[in-house]
Amino acid sequence: MSDRDAHKQFILEGDLKAVMWRLSWPAVLAMVLYGLNSFLDAVFVGQLMNESALAGVGIAYPLSQITLGLGSLIGTGAGTALSIYMGADDRGKLHGLLGSVNGLSLLVSLPYAVLAYWFAEPLVRAMGGSGEILAYGTAYFQATALGSLFWVHGLAVNMTVRGEGKMKTAAWMISLGLLVDVALKPLFIHTFGWGVQGAAWATNAAMLVYSAIGLLYYARGRASFDTAWRTIRIDPSIRRQIVSLGMPALIVCIMGVVQNLVVYGAVSTHGTEQDVAFFAACNRISMFMMTPLFGLMRALQPVEGISYGAGRYGRVKQAFSQFSIAGLVLLLPFWLSMMLAPEAVLGSMLPGFDFAAQQLLDFRISVLALPVMPWVFMALAFFPSVERAKLASALALLRQLVFYLPLMWLLPKIAGVSGVFWANAAIDIAIFALVIPLVGREFRRLDGRGAEAGAPLREATAG
């Protein structure tokens, strides 16, 4: 059996705990390293510059997530499609996949770069930026926009590697990019005097390296399949599947930008510049703490997609449950540290900041629902992998439009800035309560498909 076939068989037949461990720890490491890009922006800017610069970067960073949303649209869609193609052994689709990824990356990133650069200032102003914060935020966002091609393509190619289940390979690709980022950030920010633009350009350079390494992986024939990596050709059928399967990821990112427009506007309206800086730090810490969940979600996706493509529906269900529980175990130490010592955690970004008792309570409230989030994150990987991408998209829209916008409009009017933190916790708990019965319904559907096809629902795996 070739190494390529052995890797696929390990995902389909191996002990599920062993599969989870082998795929999860490098995937979690990869996402932690990837999350460090944004976390380090805040740390370096906060330490080497001032509170206004940190607030400006904090306000502008959610806007830059549009770039990551476009990369996730292509990358998540291509990675999920790749897993299903591998499970079904569809070599024709596998061969044309990377050419479509290359073409779509160019198609979406270049127009975005022009529009984002042109409209940077009004967008940052809409986020609540004014004065020095507006100037810093605009400069940071414009610099990230100019590097958007590398953000989109680098992320998309790396996600196809993850779609194979090659999590270790994806992790070392990200680690090389991070080393470039860490080396250049203090140099660009402080030594060259580029300020917040230097933070963005360091990340742009890292993303260029990230993209180049991804192409080199395919050029050297390291992938589990043969693909036309040199081409820039968008296959219509592959494009449709990529867009369909990747749409939930894009909606999550775009709605996240809308969410931040609303929330930063609320904090700016009901609070002070100090409140904006405090919320920016809380937001970065919360996102960084959830980064391991993104890693587990990425590790789950090839297991679900390949198993579903091969008709192993019982394994699909089992994987969802085990990965969700693993997410809870992974998060608990971080969650406890934030609940028990919030001042120490927040002080890493806001040195010398005099935290009020209410602010520490607000931070605790904002992360209160973190232990239930593994089930929500795993559901976002589960639904597209069983060809229910529209359900994942509907959940993302429901969270933002039905829950988030009304609560973020109402609660700050009642409780001031604290209402923003209370709303975050309430929304996450409500989404968890909705996700669980929907996953149960899909489990029953898979049971029905397995019975009709005569597929075994008992898997030859321990655990």
C-alpha cells in the first residue's frame, strides 16, 4: 500500500482516538501559531507604542478579517471538497482542484484590495474610530489590504493541505510564516519607525512566505493526490462546490465584521477611549483562547469529509462527539485562568492599565460561555462535511442578524458598556442550545442513509 493510500486508510480505519490525536495536536498548534499573528500585533503595538495605537489596531483588525473570510471561503470549501473527493476516490476533481484555488484567490483578492484601501478611512470611522485612533486604524487597515492576495492564497492553500489530513505539514508551514512575522515586527514597528503600518507589513511578508511554501509543497509532489498546481484555471463544477461548502466560513467572517462594527460603535458611544482599548484587549484574548477550537475544527473536517465520502456514517457521528469533548478538556485550563486571574491575563496587553472591578467582571462574563463552544465549532465543520453547508450558513446568519444585532443595540442602552459583554455570553449560550438538536437531527438522517445503503453503523474502532 502506498503512503498516500495508507494515510487515507488510517483516517477511515484507524483507532479514532489515535486519529484525533495525530490530526488534532498539529492542527491546534497551527491555529495557535496563526492566531499569534494577530495577538502579536496587539502585544508589540501595545508595548512599543501607546494605548491609542493599540485601540486603532484593535478597531481595524476585525475589518482585516474580511481578507481571512475570503481565504476561508476558498480554503474551507476546497479543503472540504478535497476530503469528500478523497473518500470517493474522484481523481479527476482532485487533479483540477488547485488550479481552481489559484484562480479564485486572484479573482477575489485583487478587487478587494482596491476597494478596502480606498474605503479604509470611512470603514474605520464606522467602527468608532476618531482622532488618533482613526489615523492609526486607517494606516493599519490600508497596509493589510495591500497584502490581501497573500493572505487569501496562503490561507486557502494551507487549508487544502489540512483537507488531506496533513496537519503536521500545515503546522510547520504556518510556523515558518510566524517566525518571519516575529522577526520583522519589532524591526518594522520600532527600528524602521513604521509604527502600526510596520505591524501590518510584517504580517504581509509572513503571508507571502506562507503562500510560497504552500505552492512548493505541491510542486515537490508531497500531496496525497496529483494536481495541476501550476495552473490558474477555474473549473466550473469545482468552483460551485468550493463556494457552496466554503460559504458558511465566509458568512461567519463577514458577519463578524458586521458584529464588530456594531459592538465597537456601541463601546465608542457608551464609553471612553479607555473603554475601547479595554474591549480591544478583551476581544483579542477571547479570540486567541478560542484558537484551539479552530484547530480541532480543522482536524475534524478531513475525518468527517473522508468518512462521509466513503459512506462511513457511524464514524462521522463518533468523530463529532469525541472531538467536541476533547475541545472542552482543552479549553478548561485556559477558561479557569481567565475566570480566576483576569487581571494577569489582561495585563499582558495593557501593561500599567488600572482595571476597575466592573471591567474584570465584564471580562469574566464575556468568556462565561466558552466551555460550551466546542460543540458549536465542531458543528460548523460537521454540517458542510455531510453536505449540509446551507444549515451552517443559516446558523451563522441567525447568530448575527437575529440574536447579535438586536441585543447589541438594546443591552448597551440599558447597562452601558457592560451590556456588550453580557450580550456576548447570552448569544453564545443561545446558539449552543440551538445547535445540539440540529446535530441530533443530522445524526438520525445519517442513520437512515446508512440503513438504506447497507453501510455498517458500527465501526471497527475502539472509542
